[in-house]
Amino acid sequence: MKELSVNHLLGIKYINKNDIDLIFETADHFKEVINRPIKKVPSLRDITIANIFFENSTRTKLSFELAQKRLSADVISFSAAQSSVKKGETLIDTVNNILSMKVDMVVMRHANPGAAYFLSKNVKASIVNAGDGAHEHPTQALLDSYSIREKLGEVAGKKVVIVGDVLHSRVALSNIYALQMQGAEVKVCGPKTLIPRHIESLGVTVEPNLRKALEWCDVANMLRVQNERMDVNYFPSTREYAQQYGVDKTLLDSLNKEIVIMHPGPINRGVEITSEVADSHQSVILNQVENGVAIRMAVIYLLASKIQ
Amino acid sequence: MSQKVLLTAKEVTIILHRLACQLIEKHLDFSDTILVGIQPRGVFLAERLKEILENEYQTPEIQLGYLDITFFRDDFRRTDKPLEANKTKINFIVENKKVIFIDDVLFTGRSIRSALTAIQSFGRPSEIELLVLIDRRFSRNLPIQPDYRGRQVDAINNEKVKVSWKENDGEDAVYLITN
């Protein structure tokens, strides 16, 4: 019988290929569940989950909450903006206070890299990392790979290019780990200022030219330009970025094959991709969102089954 | 470990035909009736019955679904081994239909309890019946009894009843296994 090799989902680099396969198989079943007339199963009715978001989020937070509710877990959610964090409480104190209300699992987003790892070493609960700074965002990477698998049959052997703001992106790092683990080839593409130095050491290649990158790939994952994390100007203007690294319909149609367009959201329409591309049949952006719920149900279900 | 044959291939065939006839007696042309095989082992029995009904008794085509009960079980986190899910395939709404649950062995009744909850996700059936090949009587934890049974067996708790199917295990047979 199969189970996850870990008790927490802190990042893709802490899990292995078997874990990914198991999560995908389980997600297949949950995808069927969420397409039923009644989209709910009672599995986790004795589990309580706290969603702690120290950073803003719409999609991820809603997706986690929906996944938890579809599994019949009890859910408490809090955002840092309205909490005692503003009064100076430490992370461990905040979480331990929540845990003393008998919470079994914590889903956390935090601005500091390693926050989820730190928490897993210091509190007694199953931790799911919903994004820690520019480090990892494992459920996003899992749902991205799952969407590729759904669209193209398998991930192994596929060529994926990650375009844009790789420097500030936790999605990029988790995706690189996840895709390589499953045997895909990864390139990154973007302005030199937004590509981390020494990224080659992760086994990826850098392609500064967007057209060349798109001609090479099967899948293009277009990252959002994270203006909120940019304290200095990394490129001259948004317009210039869109011209150099934005994908529009003309560019897409001029390629000699049909590629799959992904975007982790939220989209800056007209910057990374134009509306035409976002809404075209080559884009799987809304499938990613649907798959996100199934993947998160699978992750929570599998981790919950390991809680004693 | 010792094993004893409870039913041979020939006996299984006779019983399947009897069960098919009992179903026809009650459901006639199956116009409002749906067969639902409980995953994983009930599916073989359900497919076999559908085949016998359609090919040997010329009933019109019968709707057949597979129901997986993993996420509805009451022993999640209470067993040592993780629960493994199977595919659910129910491509129709069961609203106001007569549903027949089909499983190979009825033991504690807990799987059927879960199935009763699980089927509600697909609508409100007008009636639910239960058909099993082997009914292990005296071992029920819940007040659940079959409407159609192949054979009643008295087995004590550490004994196991194993149903083999030609398409999966190479032969049709039922064994009583004692550890």
C-alpha cells in the first residue's frame, strides 16, 4: 500500500518521484469527485485545518479552502492583516496559539523563505507550504505538472520553458524541481536582470530570446511580473518588457507548432500575455485552477492520513 | 495457512444464473434499474451478471456503474495501512432509479454503509437493494442484510473468504482461508 514519504509538504525538493505519482493518482480520483452533482466526501470530518496567510492571496487561499471543505474538514482561516502579528507576536507563538485550539494541520504562506520548514521543526502539526517568499510553492508546481500531464499525456521528455520574473518567483523554483524529477527538460527565459545568477547549477539552461525559447518548447509557463517585490527597476518600462517578453497571438501563430500556454495567475493582461492568448484554446490557465483544487485535496488527504 | 474450497467454478456458474433469474423476477426489463459494482472486487461480479442477463436472458442493455467508497469509509486514520482509492465510474444520475449494489463478500456491512452514503452524491435513488455472492452471516457490525445472496457461509473472524474471478485471478472459485 502506498503513502507519502513525508509528514509535511514543505517543498518539492523534500519529496520524491513516487510521492508525485501518488499525489497525481489521488488527484485523478478527486477530480472525478469535484465533477459530481454533489462534490463532497466525508473523509476528513475529524480533521481541523488552519490556513494562515501572512501574504496576500486570492486563488491559492480559495483553492485550499475549497479543497478542505470538499473533504469535509473544519477550516479556520486568517490573514495577517487583521491579526495579532501586527501587535508583534512571533510566528511560533501565533501558530502555537492556534494549535492549542486543537488544529491538526497548518497551511501557511509567509514572506520569508524557509518559514514553513522552520515551523515544521518547532510546532506539532502537519505543515503545508502555500508559498514561502521566493523559495517554494509546491502545490502550484504539482498542479502545473498535473495540467501538463493532463494536456500532453505525460511530463517525462517534455520541454518546458519558464518565462519572465524567475528571480522573484517561488513558482519557478518549485517547477524546476518538479519537472526535472519527472524527466522533463527545463529552460528559463527572461531579461538578464530577472534571471538569478548561477541558475545553471540547477540543471536548467538560459535562453534570453523569447522566440527561440518558444520554438524549442512544448509548454511555456508565463510567470507574473512581481511588481510588488521589485524595489529597483529591473527593466526600463512595462511596455518594453511586454514587447520583449510578452506573448501575443501573432507570435504564437508564427511558431511552427502548437505550444501549451500556462500562467500561475494573477495575469497582468497585456504584459506577460495578451488577452487573446490567455483566452485561446492553447491556454490551460483555467484548467490549472480547476486542477489546483484536486491537487490540494490529494495533498491534504494524503498528509491527513498520516496524522496519528 | 490452509485453504478450503467453498465453491467450485461450476457452482459459481450455477449460482450466477440463479441470481440473474432472481433479478429478472423482480426487475423484469431493468428499465428503471441500475447495477452498481462496489470497487474493487464487486465490479467483476457486476460485469458477469450484466453479461449473463444480456446474453443468456436477452434483457435490454443494462446500465452498470462502479462505485468507489474509499473517501466515505469510517476507518480513515484508524487502520495501519493507508486506504487506496479506485475509480468511480457512474455516468448517469441515479435519481428515482432502483439501484442494486453488487459486492463479492458481505462481512461487517461497513462497506455497504459507506456505499449508501457515497451513492447519494449521484442523486436520490427510489430504492436500493444489495446482492452478494458470499454472505458471512453472524459477523455483521451493522444492521445490513442482503436482498440476494449466492451462498451463506459461517466463518470465524480470523478466517478470510477469497473470491477468485477468471478475468482477474485465472479461475472462478471461492476459498475459505485460515491463518
